[in-house]
Amino acid sequence: MPSASQPSYVSIFHGALIVEDDPAVADRMRRILGNLAPGRRVVVASTRAEACNLLASLPYDLVLVGMRLPRSEGVSLIAHIRRTYLHIETIAMSPSDDHELVNAAISAGAIGYLLTEADDAELSFLLRSIERGGAPMDSRVARRILGLIAASAKTRTIEPIRTEPRTEGRAEHAAAPRSVPALLSPRELKVLRLIAQGWSNRQIAEAVYLSVNTIEFHAKSIYRKLAVKSRTQAVHEATQHGLLN
């Protein structure tokens, strides 16, 4: 049994799948996951086809996908998991910070991105954040993404966000579906923008004088309205809709 000073992380996942064609990387990630959750099932696949067969035959709640798989199989697999297995958390990984691979993984639905050149302790620390609802993201990758968001906000010309329908032409717009900006409340927009700046739920709660539970409620509502599962995906989707300007 773990001591009070050494919390157990066995609840981080029940079944994990590692999809990686480099045996050395696959064995290393299996060892790291095994140390995080002793006794839990960790399976390795080397191709997309093998991974799909395993996903269909056994339950998983965490999948690590190597982005160096041939023929963009990594991106395709992440997109497949996002469409088919909504409960599974998918994390991309590669040896180095390749911006094309990062962008492709996040766009496909990955909730995080690991660089396997990091040491075991750093990878373990990032993976443990899943338990707290975090998005395991190497700091170099996170910095790149935030830089892209900032650059996009500066260069885009975006119509001001409206949270209430216009009074004129009400009948004309009544039948049209409401846009994502209109669906988000002013409070949710504020929380979303602080999330994009890398603030934790506790930091946001202290800044806006609300409880952490209330901020978590707003965050879940934002995820639902943006049809995403994580902070990383929420920031990416918000950028596409011009919500961070």
C-alpha cells in the first residue's frame, strides 16, 4: 500500500494501448505506464491495423500513438479513435518537436503531446496529469501552440463576438443555427480565454472570485459546446472560431 507521502496513481487508467513501431520506444513507454499503474493492462501494437483490432477486442481508456508511423497512420488512428471511442484519451508522441506532426495530432483529436526525448521522470509527471483532468503536453510543444494562437489572434480580423441575437432581422435569423460564439456565455468566454493562457482551474477561480467546482462546471460546458474533450482541443477549436481575439 502507498504511504500518505506517496499517492497512488493506479486510477490513471485501466487499460492502455501503445501504438509505436520502434520497439525500444514501445518498451520504454510500457515500462513507464507500468510504473504509474502497477497491475494494469498495457498492450503494444506496431501498426494502425493491429491497434484497431485490439481496440475492437478489449476495453481501453488511454492510447499513446507514435506520430512517426508510416503513411500518416498515427494521424488516421487518432481521428478514428476520436470518432469511434469517445471515452478514450489519446496522446500523441514523437522523438522531437515537429510542428507539422504536432498540428496534425491536435487537429485529429489528441488531448496531449509527448516528446520521447524527455527523461522518464518528466514523461511520468506529464502522464500523471491525466488523473487531474489535465492534458499531458511537453512544455516546448505547449509554447509553440500558444505562440501560434497569439500570432493568429494578431493577424486575424474577426467580427466582434455576440452573445445576444440582434434585434433587427430577428425573423430572418430565427431558423438559422446559432454559432459557437453565440452559444458561449460571457462567463464561459472569459474562462475559455484564461484556459488558453495556460491558467489552471484554481487560478481562474481565484481571479474571478468563484469556486473551483464552478470553474470546472464552466469548463465542461465549454467542452460540450465546442464538441471537444480537453483543454488543448478547446483552445484549438476556439482559435478556429476566433474566440481568443
